[in-house]
Amino acid sequence: MFPYPEASWDVVDGAMFMGWGTSLPGMTTVIAMVICVAVLVIGQRSEAAKAKKFDK
Amino acid sequence: MEEQLAELVAKVAELEAAGGGAAVTNTFFAETFYYLTIPLMIIIHAGFLAYEMGASRLKNVLSSGVKNILAFAFMIPTFYFFGWWVYFGFPTGIPGAPGPNGISGVEYANAIAWGWGDSAQYMGPNIADQISGVFFGAFALFAATTASIMSGAVIERIQTVGFIILAVTLGSFAWVVAAAWGWHADGWLVQNWGVHDFGAAGLVHAVAGFFALGVLVNLGPRIGKFNADGTANHIPGHNMPLTVVGLMLIIVGFFGFLMACVVPPGEGWSWFADKPATIYGTPITLSALAFNILMAVAGGIIGSWLFTRDPFWMMSGALAGIISTASGLDIYFPALAFIIAFSAGIILKPCADFLENRGIDDAVGAVTVHGTIGLYGVVMLGIWGAGYPSLQGAAGEAPTISLIGQIVGAVVFFLLGFVPGYVVSLILKMLGMLRIPEGAEIAGMDLVKVPAAGYPEWGGDAPVTPAHPAE
């Protein structure tokens, strides 16, 4: 996953993170966004279900 | 003409003076950068102190604190006496031959890391060497962190002196060997296997976590932790808010810990003239740390909240987030760090339950948070970071990160933690120095060990309840 053709730091003069120049950064960003939304949805559902048990 | 020459000479002198000033400024900045990691890392200890005391019952709160404070106090001198020497002496393994970078081996360590003879000039105030003490201080704080990690796991039943012996074994020897092998440009794990562990997920966290596991096997659970049928009880600490704030303080301190993994540029001891480097001599930026640490903290919290909703596990998830990405904080993409941290937050509690269901009473989940997640982080980097050069050098000459190499590193770190922890605690057990007697444990360790009361006007402990009520 080294984003340069030669496995040497001597050739690195810019972005040095995994996946630079591929679709990985964009894909992981989208996945991270989906995780945030999904966790909020699940959290809301389960909290609402628990709160209902206390309704009189 | 003469006037012009004189002006020129004066100008050159002025420029030289300005250049010298800039060099001094850089030197002082570089030293200050590293020096400031020391107080920041002491915040880790404030955090562990609060976390452990909060997780203790009222009757044990001060003795847990005393134990933690003493571990810190003994770690510093023992690391000065021999830990620093071990780090430089054995990167290439035993018997301590010099490595290719010329900054390792027993002969080198003898010349710079003993507090006596000629070597003592580098182990005390010296106008010609203004950096050795700063590096020593940061490494001593790494050592103290390992002791604090183990400290939380063994609360409420360990003897003080036995604990200090274990802490010294871990902090001034076991993790130092791991650091020499896997966190040094001459380390054999780095040179031969391309092991990369920038933020010490394996060589600090996993070593300390599995050292704690080795101790817990011999120490045994607290009275009342397990029922006759083997089911576990939850023994609540006396102050969850204190524990949670303590965990947050550890997060703050970790910015200093990870800052200390960066070598500033432009000095005789720097890797580069113009850019900061990791301890391996590979480039890194503070920007990488800011992006990735923050995303990892967030991912860990969100992952652990999803299934636990428990602030203790959420803040432990924050720690797990950092630890799971620590090996590659220099090269991860932030969103990828978030996803890895999120997964660590999710697996955290099930991993802790796995240990608990096997009769291990880890009072604060240290084995899981630091040990299991530490190894998880080391291996994750092998999956995502394969192909990255582990050191400086031309392509084909510098070793590269690989999954196999990271797994080898993980196995070595596990053994360097578990084996010394198990063996030394077994010896202490045989000598009657490991566990406090049953009567004293039931009465409370503060009554035995501390001539003061944590909360003199308060009542008794919270009730012990089943750890897994649904089972």
C-alpha cells in the first residue's frame, strides 16, 4: 500500500498515507460517515425502546 | 573601498551572528519540544491514579493510590540505574553486538548509559550534552506508563513490595527489551522483520497488558469476584466519575506520549535537517498525529458506546482507539484510523468478558485494553501498511512492513510481557510476597497499609452484583 513506485522514503515528497492515489481514502471516509449515522440510528432506536418501558 | 570592505565584513559578521542565533533557537526548541513531553506524560499518571482509585472500593481507595504513586517513584531511579542501559545495549539481541547505525550494543551503552565512570558525563548535568537527560526523562515516563497499566489490573489484593518488584521488572526491564528490539533503528525486529510500531501499541501496551495477565494468573481473583459455580460478579468501584475523568486524563497524556515518539529536526541527534522523524528515522508530521489520534479517539468511543452504553467502557474505548492505531499513526489515513479504532471499540468488551469467563479478575480491563488491543493494532498495521519502508534507505535495501513481520513482532511482544510477569509473580507467590492475607483483604487494604482514610465520613461499599445478569 506504499503510495510510491519505489519502497523508499527518499522518493516521498508529498502525501504519505496509506492508499494515496487510490480510491481508499474516499471509500474509508464514506464508510466512516456511514458508521457515524448508523450508530446514531441504532442508538436512537434502542434508547427509545428502553425509555418506553418507563412510560406509565 | 576600505570603507565598503569594512561594511561588508560587518555585514558578514552580523549574518553569522544571526545564523548562530537561529541555530541556538532551533536547539532550544528541539530540546523544549521533547522536554515538554515529560510533564504531559505525567498527566497519564494522574489519569491512572484517578482511574484506579475510582475503580477501587472505599476500603481500598488509598492503598490503590499509594501503590500507583510508589510504582512511579521506583520506576524513575531503576530506569536510571539500568533500564536506559538495557535499551541501548541489546537492540541486536544477546550478547549485545553493535548495530548498523552505530547507536547500540553493550559497548555503546557502557559509554553513555551508566551512572558511573566516564559514562556518567551523559547521565548528569553537562553543558556539552543538553539532550541526554531529556531523552532519558521521556523514556523513563514510558517505563512508568507500563507500570501504571499493570497497576490497575491487580488492585485490591496485591502486596505493596511484591507489586513494586513486578513494576520494576516490567518498567525497567521487560518493556525496555521490547523497545530495544522493536523500537530502535538497530533493533533486530526492525532490521530483520520490518516491524513498525510507531506509537508503541505492542512494545508498551501489549507488553504491559500481557505482563499483567501473567501476574493475574498467579495472583488470583478478588474475594467475591467469582461464585462457586464459576460465574462472575461485578465489583463496583466507589467512584465511577473519578474513573472516567481519569481515563480522559490518560487520553490527554497520550498526546505527550505520542509527541515523544517524534524526533525533532535540525540537531546533531536528529534524523533529518529539515523534517521530524519517527524513532526509526522515517518521516512523520505532527499533522499526522493530530488527524489520526483525534479520529482514533472518536472511533473508539463510538464503537464501544454502540454495545455497552457504559462511560467506563466508552473511555476505555477511547484508549483502545488510540492503541489500536498507534503502530501506524504516522501513515494511516484518518478515516481508516477511525474505522480501525471503531472496530477496536466494538471488540473491547467481548474480549474482556472472554477473559473474565476464564476466571481472570482484571479489575480495570487492562489486559484487554492494552494487551489484546495492542496486539490487534500491531497486526492491523501489517494488513494495511504492508510495503511501507520501516527504515531509511534505498528501495530493496530498507526492510518493509509486512503482515508476517508484524505477527512475529506481536508474538515477541506477547512473550516479553507474559513470561516475565508469570515467572516473577510465581516466585513472589512462593515467597509469600504476592497476595495480601485473606483477613486483611476482607477488612480493606487501607486499614493495613495506609494511616489515613479516603472518605472518613462515608459508609460502606456498593453491593456486589452479577457481572452478566442475563446469563
